[in-house]
Amino acid sequence: MKSLIISNETIKFLLKRGGSIIFTLIGLSILIFILARILPGDPARMAAGWTAPDWVIEEMRRKLGLDQPLHIQYIRWLSDVLKGDLGFSIYTKRSVTVDVLQYLPKTLELIFVAELFSITGGILLGILAGAFPYRLPDNVVRVMSYIAISMPAFVWAIILQLMFARIIPLFPAGGQLSSHIVPPPRITGSIFIDSIISGRFDALIDCLWHTILPALSLSFGSMMQNARILRMGMTDIKGKDYMVLSDALGLPLRLKIYKYQFRPASIPAITAMGMSIGADLGNAFLVENVYNWPGFSRYGVTAMLNKDLNAIVAVVLVVGIVYAIANFIVDLIILSLDPRIRRMSRSV
Amino acid sequence: MESLLRVEDLNVRYKSYRGELKVLDDVSFEVKVREKVGLIGESGCGKTTLLKSILRILPPNSIIYKGKIFFKNIEIIKANKNEIFKIRRENIGMIFQDPMSALNPFFKVKDQLYDALRYSVHNIKSQQDLQQMIIKLLKEVALSDSERILESYPFELSGGMRQRVCIALALTRSNDLLLADEPTTNLDVTIQEQILNLLRELVNKRGLSIVLVSHALGMVKEFVDKIYVMYAGQIVETASTDKIFSEPLHPYTKLLLSAVPRLTGRWKAEGLIGRLPDYVNPPPGCRFYMRCQQSNSNCKIKPKLLKLNKDHSVACWLYGDEEH
Amino acid sequence: MNELVITGRRFRLLSDRFKKFWFKFSRSSLSIIGLIISTTCVILAVLAPYIVPYPEHIEWYIDYDNALRPPNLEHILGTDQYGRDVFSRIIFGMRYSFTLVVVVLSIVIPTGIVLGVLAGYFKDTWFDYLIMRISDTFVAVPPLVMALAIAAVLKPSMINSMIAVSLTWWPWYARLTYSAVSSLKNEYYIIYSEVIGVSKLRVMFVEILPNCIGPILTKATLDVGWVILVGAALSFVGLGAQPPIPDLGTMVAEGAHLLPTTWWVSIFPALTITIIILGFNLLGDGLKDVFTEEKY
């Protein structure tokens, strides 16, 4: 990371990105707040239950502060959120914050494994296809990528589950741990990390075993998307003057592809990987349902089906924060790879 | 003098959605040892294609349809990978038209020079060797402040500096021949002269041959010994530099020379009317036929390059009568 | 007579352009496959009531005697748990999916284009910042999550899933047009037409906009698949069209409980979604090739 020596341009870039992330998150909070309040459906009535008499609803309205003007409500809500209080879930009958802390780590570990698949697979296939365009590997990757991208993640989930859990029972069909395994003591909420900390390798292996199918279902689409973008970048770069120069210099093929062609081509691919994390976050809502994964997205779907307003708002906000962090990391990686952003005063 | 590079009847075509673009048409071309050769002609007439086919770095949609290229008795078109790589690394260096895009913006100048030297004929034993060699190289292309330049990315350098770096890269290769593809076209006028002087100095000092492609006829005139005039993928005339400028024969050469604006005299540039023919269906005869004011019915048959005397050849029916 | 000649020439110009378009498009056999798949799907969906073998099976229909029959000659894709013909329901499901697409795209594209053109033309003014910050907010969460959340706040139904998808989708068109317009804005021919006093609206929508049509059209084609996907995903989790409407996503979800023995109930609708998306992806990529300038 020698290249990350902080220059003025770097600081400016980071401040700009950080600022825009905070700005966007504030915007997002206003948006979901307004959606939750303005769109048809009365939160007081939902909180009180459909059969509650009118005076109970009025009472509830006052209790929830819904009789106040909208901006006061927002400021109150925001200050609660900043204190870490996301409200009370009418479905789980607990604080939403507690729910988030319980479920989020499990989704994050699923996404993490899926990204591991999709990034490594995407890079390998992308280089393979991009280094030899219009040859056999490229054509295979292209056909594969069309199929993988066109098949929705929940279809992948159903088909993989059918094939490798039910017809050929290689993997478990759902859940995160087998019933005979005692869960590791809860420390962070992530089974991976907890079982490593407490030295419970049986739980770790069992959990990994359960993760493979859902992670694969999540990652196929984004993996092939990543491969496709990288391949496109590789072929674009291949035509550049500086690649013709490295040809003219007679540089060895390996050096040419892995250094001079790959680095520039990786920039759009890494941006695409950031986007694919978003797609995976969304698809987790479907895949967790198919595999009964006890994660945040399944919690979100349950909340949505039960009109659990506080939980829905929290889910959207948390997904927004996770997405923003992922994109910030992507920005950092791009910053370290692309000297033009690092060194030039007019940033790209 | 001994011949270094000989191109014989080279035909290069490009695949395109409209059909094959028949760009180079029976091009023959020769560079002798220590000879300075100029290649002139308007944009799009195939000069770059000719240079690129010598190193076999044509884009993938190209086809070498016919012809031979000999470099020191090696047939480049039939040569295997190792021979080609050897030539690229040891014998022929190339300078590109646009120094802005010829250097990879993602790597420091240092990296690119290191890699070029590491895979060259130079015998490098240690890191120190490499360092010294690079500094010597930069001095040779008149880049002082080598510390700063080595640590810079290409986009942090000026156009002239970048072209000097490109020349340094080419010098790591050219022990025999330097191919310079319009090395000054994309530079400021004030820099053009400097770069050309540098090139001349280097070529003389190292005893290289050079093929200089350029639009700047005035500069070519002072630089080279011999000139090839190209039109639409055909060599239309070749002669020593003096002959070309004093008694041009081919109607195209005459027009090309008269299109150059001059500072003295009341004389007005005529310019060329029309444009290059379509390469998909080029005229079967002389490709200049459509724009030529002296054309006759003979011109529908292709004229061969006719040797008028020791150092003057022309491909035109106006000369040499029935001989060919 | 003169007019006839002019019309004739215009027609020739048009047919020339079409020929060039077709030449570039048909270079890739994948594009042709995409065109065939997508037009077949659209035709099937449009003609659904006339071609399906069992139009009465679409919504409420119960025939337990024929329930869960595997694919056979009478029911080529089998029957579901209520004895309804899966093939007929899939064709109607496509009809619903395309309705969703048509409604969503005809809301989203004009809105996005107008906002994008205005914001791009008035770049670096308060209007630009306002529109672009709002669109940033909408894309701060992956589209699927946003659509799910909006659909959840509303009542699950066909109309509401259209609203939900539209609300999440407009920023993409706004951004696409925005970036195209803000770069075109500085082209000399645009500056000239401003200098000679062409009205701002005309510059925006007559001079600039037609130059952005290529990417917008490409994106719209690709989006046919993605809108269908999001619609199916919404109904898959139960936040979109409700049974007995034969929505493809709902059919997959209902049939998922019957796996693995009666696989045909959910696998066929799932494959149908995949094939539609595949068709439009191939078509969209074919168009992208046409609109991208030649390199050589």
C-alpha cells in the first residue's frame, strides 16, 4: 500500500466521497421516513391492530408522536436512530436494534462468501475471456454469462436446492447449522467468527457447508456480470496505443496481460463489483427465503409481509449503510489502483 | 550499401462490416544500413499500417494477404514467435504518433522503462546496472531531472517529455532500425524541431537506419536521404530527397508538394481536391486516377513502379511509354 | 411528381439506414436469437387468450381430479395443485409481466429523460443538484430492496407493484440522460445553435436529445428483462400480484413447496422468466453493438 501515501488529491477525493455518502444517507433517511408516513396505510392503526377501536388508535397516535408535524417527527426519529434506537417491532415484539444486531451478521457472512465466489470467479473468467477474445474460452464464458445473468437468483436458488440438496443430497437444503450442532457462544452474532473465537471448528465447518449453496445461488449472476465487465475492459484496453507499444517492445505475454492490460481494465470491473454487492444484497432477500437462512433479509421480508413499519425502515436504512460502506471500500481500492485520481488535481 | 529491411509486394487488408478494406496494395520498400528514409503521403494512406506490419503488430482484424518482409534475411511474415520477439526486443524500435496515449497511464515511467530494459538485449546483472542504464538513457534523450521523471506517471509530463520517454523506450530496442510514425504531429510546433533534432542526433550517433513518417515535408526534407511517396496504399514515387523536391514526377507528388504553404512569394497553395478512394472497392488501375488532372484511358490499368534511373522510380503512365 | 421523387428518396435513405442497421445487428447470431426469443414471447403474450388450450384455468378453477399431473399430451407442462394447466397459466403470466413492463417503462422513461435532460442542460445549478441528489437517494439502496420496501408499505397488488418498481427505476434513466446530455452540451454544434438564438427547449429536446436515443433504447431493451425480474421477485416473496393472478413469480413461489416431486409446477415458470430475460438481454446487447461506434 505504498501507493496510498496521502496526497492532497487523495484527501480531497476521500472527503468528497465521504461527504456524499453522508449526504445520501441523510437523503435516504428522509425518503424512507416520508414513504413510511405519507403513503397510504396508517401506522397507528397498524400498531394498534386492525380491530382496535378508534380511541385506542388515537391513544397510539399520541404515544407514537404521530400527531406532531412531519418535520418534528423526523427530527425526533432521527435523533432516536442516531442514539441507536430504531423503534419497536410490532412483529417480533422486541427492539428493532436488537433484531438488527442478531440477524445482520448472518446475512453479512452469507454475502461475504458469495462475494468471495463472485469476485475470484469473475476475475479468473474475465481474464481468461479477455486475454483471448473470440476464442473458445471467451465463447464459453460468454454463453455461460448470458445464462447466469438471465436466471434470477431465486431461480438459481430453487434449482441448486433441487439438484444438490434434494435429488443428490450433497448439501443441506436450508438453515445455517445442523440441528445436532450446538451453536457456538454468541459473541459477535456471526457464526463464522464466533466459532473461530471459541475454537468450535465443528460448527465452523457445518456452517460453511450450509453456506455453499445459498452463496453460489447469490453469486452466479454477479460473478458472470463481473467477468463480462472485466472481459469488456480487457478487450477495450487491448486496442489502446500503449498496448500496441508493449507489443512493439516485445514484452512477454504474461507481463503484458497481467500487468499492463489487467490494471487499467480492472477499474470498471471493480466499480461493477461494487454494484454487484448491491445486487447481492437485494437478491439475499429472495435467496435467504428459499434456504431458510436465519438472516437479516429474511427478517426484512417477514417485516414487510407483516407491515412492521419500524422494522422496514430499519432494514432499508441498514442496507443503505452496508451498501454505502461497500462502495466506499470500492472507492478506496480504485483510489489505490488508479494514479490519475490520486495524482491529478482535477479528479476523474 | 547492404540492405537491412526489404518489403516486397506487401498486401494488407482489414476486415470491416462493409467488406475487406484493401489498404496496402503491392507495396515494395527498402531500407539500407544507416539509411534515413522518409515516407510521406496524406492521412489514411497506409503509412502506419506499413510500419506496423514490419513489427507484426497489426490489429487483429487485419490480414496480411500477400507479400514478404525481409529483415536481415529473416522473413518476418513467416517467422516464428521467438524470432519475432527477438527482433522486437533487439533490432527494431518504434515511436508512435501520439505520445499522450502511447504510455500506459497506470504505471510510472520508471516501471515502463524497467520492464522494457529487463526484456531487451542489454545484459543487466543487477538493480544498480538497471538504474544506471536508465539514467544514461534519459540523459541521451535530453531529459534532465531524471529522478522526478522516473517517479512520474505519464499524464504528469508534458507532450515533449512523453515523446522523449517514448524515444528512450524505442532506443532500448533499436540497435538497427528506428520506425518513427509521425513523431512530431501531436506536439507543439516549438517542440517539433527539438524532437526531430534529437532523433537526428541519436540516429547519427548510434549509426541507425530510420524510417520517418511525417506530414511536415520541410522537416523531412532536411532529415532523410530518400523519400517514398505513398498514395492510397500504393507507393507512387521514390527518389532521393533532392530529386523529389527538385523534379517531382508523379502528379500526386507534385500536388502534395504544392499543397505545402510557403512563407515566401505570392504563390498560392493549390491543395488537393477530393479524397482517398474507398478501400473496399478501390479503382482497379492507378488509385490516384479519380483525382488526377492528367489522367487518360491508360490509367485504368495499374502502373508498375518504373525505374527511370538509378535513384528515381515512379508508378505512372505518363512516364516510360510502352515499356511496362 | 417532384414530391414523389422526394418521398422515394426519403424511403431509400430510410431503407439504406435500416440495411446498415440490420447488417451490424445480424453480425452476431446471438442478437438474432435474442430477437427471435423476445418477439416470440411478446406475440405469445399478446395472443394469449386465443392460443392457450385452457383459458378457463387462468384464475379461479379447481379440478382436484386432475391435480399435479406430470407433463403429458393434454397438459404439455402438467397441472398444478388445483388441476390448472401450467402452460396456459405461464402464457398468461407472460401477459401480466409484459403489462408490468409496458406500464413501468412508459412512466419511467419519459420522467427520467425529462429530468435528466433538464438537469444535464442546467448542470451546476440548483436544479441539477436537487434532481441528482434525489436520484442518488433512490439508488442508495439496491433497486430490489427499494421496490420491496415501497411495495410493503403499500398494499400488495398488481398496481402497487407497478408503482413500487416505477419509483425505484426512474433515477437510472435520469442519470443516463444526464451524463449524455452534460457531455453533449459542450459540443460545438450545440453551442453554435445557442449562439444563433435557438430556444433553450428546442436545443434540449430537438438538438441534444436525439443524440442520446441509442443508449436509452439499449437500456430500455435490457430493462424489459430486469423489470420482469423485479416484478417476479416481488410476487415471489408475496408483495406483488396476489393469487389467483397467474404471475410468474407467484407461480414459482407456490410451486416451490411441491419440490422435488412435482417439479414442473415451479420449474417451468422459473425457466420462462429466465428465457424472457435472456431474450431481451441478447437483443439489448445486439442493439448496443449497433449503437457503439466502429473501432476500426
